[in-house]
Amino acid sequence: MTSVNSLVNIAVFGIGGAVITAALIGLLLVVAGSGNATSPKVRTGFGVASVVLLVLLPTLAAASALSGGAGFWAAFATAACVAAVVCAVNIVLLPLAARRRAANGAGALAALRPSLPVVAVAVVICVALGLLGAGVAALTV
């Protein structure tokens, strides 16, 4: 029964995080396309919100898995999968924001595409976020 609980946690926190991340990137696109130059504070705010999502959602999923009776490694797998879903949305949608920015004058960003090294680094980051989330959840639950 623990595996079903982990799948539900991945679906709930992963899809919820993907929706929130997509909304943040959409908001960034709206702000960038409003004609005004986006200030570094606004871009930093969006970056901080994205990092908070990438840390908070896997931790919440791991805490939910641990409170449901799963072990540490099941919580780690759940947290890593949630981080992978949210990170995949970032990898897919951020080039769209970069192309939108390139249309406003930054030509070097127009060629930005996900590549194998980017995906490899994202997998390493997801594993690290899974360990971080499961570790923090294990300490708090």
C-alpha cells in the first residue's frame, strides 16, 4: 500500500508543483512582454520562488510519505520524482521565456534548447533535492 501512497504523493505534489511553476513562468512572460524592462529584482524574485518550489515540494512529498509509514528510501524516491516533474517543467518552459526575452533584444538567448548535458545536470539536481527533501522530512517527522 505504501507504493500507491507514493504514487499519489508524486501525482499531487508533482502536478501541483508543475502547475505552480508554469504559472510563475507565465507570469514572468507577461511581465517581460509588458513593454517595460524587467528589473533585476523582479527576475531575482521569480528565481527565488522557483528555487523555493524545487526545495519545498519534494520535502512536503517526502514528509507525507514518511508519515504514511514509508521508509527513508521510499520517501527519497518520492521526493526525487516530485523534483524531476517540477524540474522538467522548468527545462521545457524556460526556453520559451528566453526566446520571448530574445525577441526584446537579447539575441544570444534565442538558440537556447534543452540538451543532453542540461538534462544530465537536472537529474543530478533532482537526486540531490530528493536527498535534501527526504533528509529534512526525516528530521521533522
